[in-house]
Amino acid sequence: MITTDTNILIIGLGLIGGSYARGLSKKGYQVSAIDIDPDSIGYALEQGLIRAGSTEPDPALCEAADLIVFALYPTAMIDWVKEHQHLFRPGALLTDVAGVKCGVLDVIQGTLREDLEFIGSHPMAGREVYGVRNSDESIFKIANFIVTPTEKNTPQAIAVARQLGQLLDFHTVVELDPATHDEMIGFVSQLTHAIAVSLMTCNNDQNLQDYTGDSFRDLTRIARINEKMWSELFLLNRKVLIDQIDSFTAELGRMREMLCRQDRAALEEMFRHSTRRRALFDR
Amino acid sequence: MITTDTNILIIGLGLIGGSYARGLSKKGYQVSAIDIDPDSIGYALEQGLIRAGSTEPDPALCEAADLIVFALYPTAMIDWVKEHQHLFRPGALLTDVAGVKCGVLDVIQGTLREDLEFIGSHPMAGREVYGVRNSDESIFKIANFIVTPTEKNTPQAIAVARQLGQLLDFHTVVELDPATHDEMIGFVSQLTHAIAVSLMTCNNDQNLQDYTGDSFRDLTRIARINEKMWSELFLLNRKVLIDQIDSFTAELGRMREMLCRQDRAALEEMFRHSTRRRALFDR
């Protein structure tokens, strides 16, 4: 389990990696980091978010690590592991923060050295700003931390991943198998972003903002989107997302048919159903 | 123009009618009301929102009115005008609060007595609760008030409608022709509600709420919806709304194609476009 002697190495010191570093260091854990950006490492050292850092895959930092957290985009993480896994010492535990799991875990667990273990984690948190300078561990307080074990994982690794979520003060820490995780994320996160973006780009009228109320703003808030990260997440989970788009489009098409045949009773029933279902999601 | 001598009659004392009464009475204007619900009239009298009220189409109240505001659902308003317009005195000005205009104004202006005038208004405001007891004129402060003149309207009536929006402290008071209004509302309001409802009803998984983040909550907040009012508004504007659904569905389909052919460059360009466009809507 994680103790104050555990050497935690964060690879990728952006918003999420930085928030991990901030939260763990505040509680007295030993955190170091690797990031290609000298400014990020310099800032983190200066602010006491990390005890040591490097802009390269530093052999000493890697060799010393008991627990490695990859806070990189999924494809960058896959490349990093393939290229540099020889630097880790036997028995080290690796985890991540990626928003999709199946395509990522398959590849990494399939290429990992026998004497290392990789356990998937997904901190469901974020902000609309980026980088370690915007890091803030309080974003975890209302968020879910999802551990996604596979048959390759040991109970010890699962327990450490769960403990990490607890140390970071996530609202809830749960386990899901990777396929169920990706299915759920395809709906609650990816489909909502796909809808927001499409709503934002389907109409180029320059004057709409003058007449826009809160509902349009609510639906498009997440249409300001990090294009590199989200195109990667969408593509890694494309089969699930395409199915979710199809199911949503069919439902909107059902409403369209009610409008065509002027079926007021069916519309009212659909609105009552949506009202009842939305009530379940109120916090 | 409206003065403190103007006799203002509100027909339909729900959330919007009540908020008009509250805002106008606070500023010293003379307001009376008609509503079928005795509790609404009783509450409004007791709280000083109105000086006089009735649960029936009271001839004396109608005869005395200079300015009549219909705060009823569109079809109920059309029926009311047809049945009771003989009660108004020559020269009275009528207006409304309906969220769609073309189908409503055509019918009312087509059946109205020659010596009455009806000018369309749309206060773009609301809450997720109903009734005069929840009325609150402060909801107008951030909202748009849209006057929708037709060729049947006089400059005097347009000026009075604009003044009403100003007296109620709307953020902006603007004029749009009814067709442009309905086109705009079909996009910024009706399409967003259609999307939120469909997103809420396309997946019946009972466990989703455990994993739901802010983005899903944002997109479905308006899926709690007054089924009587919205089915009426949707059907009255169905041609516009069907076109908006088609345009949105085509855009989401375009994204789906990008996913099918794994076109990362196209996805990134779509996300950059949406990010740029969303920035225009920030307040």
C-alpha cells in the first residue's frame, strides 16, 4: 500500500498530473515528475508540488519509483511505456488517468514486462483550462475515481489504485471492468461532447449570441474542447461512441416523427418520461 | 404610452403573468388580473401584486383595461380572444408572452375586431417552477424581450410593447419579424430542449446517475420540462423545428463519418471550429 515512504513518479505534469502532485504533496507523500516542458517542472519544484523533476526520462527517477502515474494522452503514454519501460525497477506498479480503457489497457498490458504491473484508473475530473499552473486538487472532491481491473491485475494493485483515489479525496472510488467503463463514458461524457460540438457548429448565424438564453449556453459549455485530447479519446472509443450517436439520433428521430404526425399525446409522454428520468440525476 | 393611469389587465396569472404583475405593481402601475384558479387570484390580491382580480372573464375588468397581456398557453389564448374579445373597449391594445409567433399572430390578428390591436411580445425568461407563488420579476434582468410587429401593427403599439419590456427591466428589448423570431427560437430554445429530452430518454440504464459528471447534468437540466406547454410550442413551430433537427442531425452524422473513417484531422478541425464559435457566446 501507499505510505509516506512510497516513491510516486508522475509522468506528464499537466492539469491532472499537477493536481495529483499538489494533492499528494500536501498530504506529505513523496512525489517526483517527468514532463518535457521545463516551465512545468520548474513551477512544480518552486511551488513544492514535487521533490524532484526532469524534462527527460531520467533513469534515476524512473529506477527509484514504486508507483508511476501516467498523466499523458493515451497514445503518448503507450509510446512512452514501449520506449522506456526498461528504466523501471522490477515490481513497480503503473497506473494512468486515461478517459478510455479497452484499447489502451489491451495494448499496454500486452507489451508490458512480466515483472511490472499496470492497473487502469480514470479520475473523472477536469477543468476548461490546462497545465500545471491551473492544477487544483479540489476538483476531485465532487468527482468519481474509477479503477478498471483486468484479469492481468493482482488484488494488491487494485487495492493500491483504490487507495490512490481515496488519498486524492475523490467523492467516490469504484471499480468497473474496462468494457463497462467505456460504454458508460461513451454515453455520459463522449456523446454529450459530440452533441455540444455539433450543436455549436451546425449553425453559423453570427447574430445568434444576441438572443441566446441559458439553455443554449448550458448545452454548449463543453463545446470549448481540447481538440488533441478529445479526438484521441473519441477515436480510441469510436465503436461505442458511434453506437451511442446512433441510439441518440434514433431517439431524436422518434421525436421528429411525432412532430411530423402532430402527435401531441406522444410528445407529452416523452416529456413526462424525460422529466421523471432527469429527476434521478439531481444532486 | 404606459403611464400610472394606464389600466393593465393580465390574463393568466402563472409564473410569467405573476412576474409581470409583481414587477409592474412594484413600480406603481395599475394591474388587475383574470385567472381560473381562485388561489392564484387570492394570493396576488393578498400580496399586492394586483389591485383587482377575477376567476372569470369579468366584463367590468375587461371593459376598464387599456392594455391586456395574455400570459396563457398559445392555444388557450387564441380561444380566449375568440370567445371574449367583445368585452374589450374600442382602442384597447393586446399583447402576449408566447414563445412562438407565426401561427399565433396569424390566427389572432386574423380574427381580431377592427377596433382592437394585437402586438406580439416574447419575454425570453422562465424558471423550472410554475405558478404565481414562484413569480419573480428579477428573472427578466438577464433576459431578452422581443417585440414581433407585423404589417397590422401601428408604430404606437410597437412603442408601447417596447416600453413594457423596459418597464419590466429586461436586459435588452429588440424587434424581430415573426418568421425570424420563430427561426431563431427553433434553434436556440426548441432544438436545445429536443436534444436534452432525447439524450435523457435514449438510455434507460438505471445506474448511470452514479457515474454522471457535470457535462451530462448541464446538457439535461432542461429535460425537466412542462409537457403541456412545450408540446404546444413544438407543434406550433414544427416546420422550423424539424428543419433544425435535420440540420443538427446532419452535423452529428458528419462527425460520425469522421469516426468511421478515423479522420483525426477532420475531428480536430471540427473541435477547433466549435471552440472558436463557443467563445462568441461567453458572457
